[in-house]
Amino acid sequence: MLERFSKDQREVNGVTIHFRHGGSGPPLLLLHGFPQTHVIWHRVADALAERFTLVMPDLRGYGDSSKPPGDKDHANYSKRTMALDMVELMASLGYRCFDLCGHDRGGRVAHRLALDHPDAVGRLMVIDISPTRTMYEATDMRFATLYYHWFLLIQPHPLPETLIGNNAAFYLNYTLGGWGSSGSRYIDPAAMAEYERCFCTPEAIHAACEDYRAAAGIDLEHDRDHDEKKLACPTHVVWGEHGVVGKLFRPLQDWQAKCALPVTGKVLPAGHFIPDQAPELLLAEMNTFFTGA
């Protein structure tokens, strides 16, 4: 998959980041979410590469990138640390300013990147998320039930690692079929095989848990420290009408509260995994927003 894009890796911020890159035009950094890898972009990448130079990394803890053990305060999986990985990766490729799109966890890394490194981001798109703090502070029984993983994965090591590791392939397939997705049959078999290869190891499961532990701790501290700081780049949010975020939150209004500039948004007929479920609609949104058309 993604055969037209070159494979590479760089040592940045103390870890090895694996990525694919290629295309022609201004740089566009694409960040995947849990429990996937850069392969999530395979249905839109070829078309995007006609207009943009794409950089599609595996976030630290995912895919073929480094998976360091978690530390005491989970800082090495904070979105601040993961964002710095991406800034250093792009700088190593000669890109000091770039457009940015993130799905799921990648959207949270993108949010922090745009806050911490405002000069690096031209335009920002986030896919099927509201801000982390907004979602945690609105937690009720319905949200905790539908997004149970937010509360399972943050439990102390080794509880979630042991439970998930007992049948990691089942957990992965169950997750990819949830959150408004009506089963995982929409995922290309080759992509699913790649997700299974990358997720079903003790190191990857632990890293995913650390990602969520950071989100429930140090990431919230960073958000509170910057409570008055707003995003300074044009921002566009898309979300799935059948997903949890679309049903329980107000993504457009939630992001408008975090941005200094006007925010645009669009709901798409999909669940959470929009790049897999509605690639043509997502591609249209990306082309329009990132070209300024």
C-alpha cells in the first residue's frame, strides 16, 4: 500500500520516526490516530499527492516508529512531546512551515503542535474530535460508555496491557468496527493486516495506553496552562454524523471556542474512521480547505 511514496525514517527528539513521503506542491503533514498507522491515508494519498508534498509518519508508539516505555508522569507520550517529534521531522526535511491534518489522536497532536509552534502551521484540519479538555470535562454516563477506552487505557500498568494483550487482534478489530462504524468490513484487508502487524505487540499496546494516560494527565495540565491561548491559524473540522463526537458534542462550536480566527466545519455521512469510510468526501474537504479554494 502507498507504493508510490518513499519509505524513510529520521532520528528526532530522542526517537526514530518512520514515515512515507512524496508528491508535488506545498508540504502537508498527515497524522493518524488510534489504533492505526500512517496507512489510514491510503485512500486519499494518491489524489492529494497531485497537489501537495505529503509527509505521513507513524506517531511515536505506533506503526514502525519507536515505542519507548512510559515514564512516571507519561510525559514522553504527551501531545507536546509528540508534536515536537513532528516539528523536528518536518524541519529535517526542510519544512519550517506546513499545513497539517490529524485524525483522532493525530488531531490532538496537531492541536498541541499548532499551539506550541504557531509559526510552523499554515492551515489546520482536525478529523472527528473535539478538544481533549472539552470532552473530559463533559463526561457523563453516555460518553463513558461509548468511549470506554478513554477510561480503560488510562488505568495503571499492567492492567489494560494485560487485558488487551490476551487477544489483541480481537480488540483491534472490535475497536475499528465501533464508534459509529457498523463493523470493520469497510477497511481494506491489506490495511487491516498492517494494523494487526503493528498493534498486536506488547510494546505497541503499552505505548497506546501511555498515549491515553498522558491525555488524562499531563496533556490536561498543558491545556490548563494555556487556557487563554487560542489557535492562530485557519482551522477546519470535519466529523462523522454517526460517530460519538458528532452525537455527544458540538465539534464546530467546540473548536470555535479554541481559535482566534473563524473556524469552518462539515459533518460527513460516516462514523469515526472517516479516512476509511468516506475518503472521497474527505478528499474534497481537504482539497478545498488546503488550497484556499
